[in-house]
Amino acid sequence: MADTMECMCQECGISSYFQVTDLSYDEPGPGGRRLVQNLFCPQCGGQLFVVGRAGDEPTYRTG
Ligand SMILES: [Zn+2]
């Protein structure tokens, strides 16, 4: 079973969930965001970035 990844829109901020096998994304750049290359926001068509695996605690909440 493929992992589900949570992705967030940089434009409108909604979260969307995609199968990891459907996603193509960059290595983390400045700020640590992994930008999705092949899919876009279903609401506004904006740039998505990967938040993490669905259900995981967001990394920015740790520590
Ligand atoms: Zn959007």
C-alpha cells in the first residue's frame, strides 16, 4: 500500500492528499519546502508543497 502525502497550496493554504506514487517533488530548498512538480492545487491551481506523510506530526511542531 502506497503512502499518502499531505500537500499544501502556497496560494490558498488548503491541504490536499495524494498517493506518494503520484507525486513528483524537488529536494528541500531554502526553507525546507519540497515543491510538487507535477500536480497543482485543485482549488486555485497554485503551487503545492509537501507537508509530510498523512497522519504524521508536522515537523515544524516538534522540538
Ligand atoms: Zn490553492
